[in-house]
Amino acid sequence: MESATKKPTSPFRWPVSAEQEIAAPAADVWSAISQPGNLEQCHPFCASNPVHSWPGADSRDEIHYLSGWMYERRFREWSEGVGYDLEIGRPGGGKSEVSWRITPLDDGRSTLRIEVRPDALQNMPVVIRWAPHVFKLQPLLRSYLDSVVRGFDWYVTRGERVPRNAFGKHPWFS
């Protein structure tokens, strides 16, 4: 795997993930997630996805959400056909760690998994941040990630851009 400067994972960034089985070969899923500007076609909460540098471990782009928020994405690792790791966050703000992985199941099926280690709540003591993470952040982030992996399934299996808010509105990103 190519590697940019890798920052160690914080020990108390509890991961939140979503996974979707997609009725397509892993190569087709890779094609969808590795195209520059792919979020415009596949992400149900994306208004635009300007690309600054692509492809590889030094890739950089932005995601402009339907809600008006804008996050920067900086890719740290890129493994052709398998996935990538990146950091995402608001300009000048904290960065969450994100991993995208494709797993082939057979010749015509694969899974796409996205795991986020959120930066939110990191300035709170661990014993205090547990409750807001479990009861607020985790359910909302999982709902968001479920919509994102379903959007990629939509695009890969139908060959059509996913409609905005296709799987319901989200309080942060719609």
C-alpha cells in the first residue's frame, strides 16, 4: 500500500462503520470509489465534490454537503482495487479518520465498508464523552454512513446518479 505520512490513531476514537453488499464485482466497486469527483454521482448528501489532486495517497478533494457544510478530504493511503484511508474535516478544524474497503465475495458480489473514527468530542474527557458518543454521535453517524454505502450500491448496480436525500434526510448533511 502506498503511504503518505501516517498519523497514529487516537486510542479513544471509537469507530463507527457501515457495510453494504453490492451485486457487482469488486473491480466495479473500485471503479466507482476511485474516480475523481465520485461523490457527486454516488453520495446522497453531496452537492459538489471539487478535486484538487487525484489519484493516490496524496489525493485531496472537498465535499460540499446539501446542508452548506464543506469538508476537506486528504488521502493518506491508497491500495489499488482494495480501498484507501483518509482524513476529513472542516478547514482549520479537527480531522476524523476514515477507511474505505472493498471485499470481494465472489465473481459478481462484493462489500463496501466505510469506517470512521470521529474527531468530534475529542476535547472532552474520555469518561464524559462515552455517553454522547453512544447515544447521539454513533446513531447519527451510522445513519449517515448507511446512506453513503447505499448510494454507492445504487450507482454501481443501476448506473445512475443517486438522488439527493435518496434514503431520507439527515440532520447534519441534508
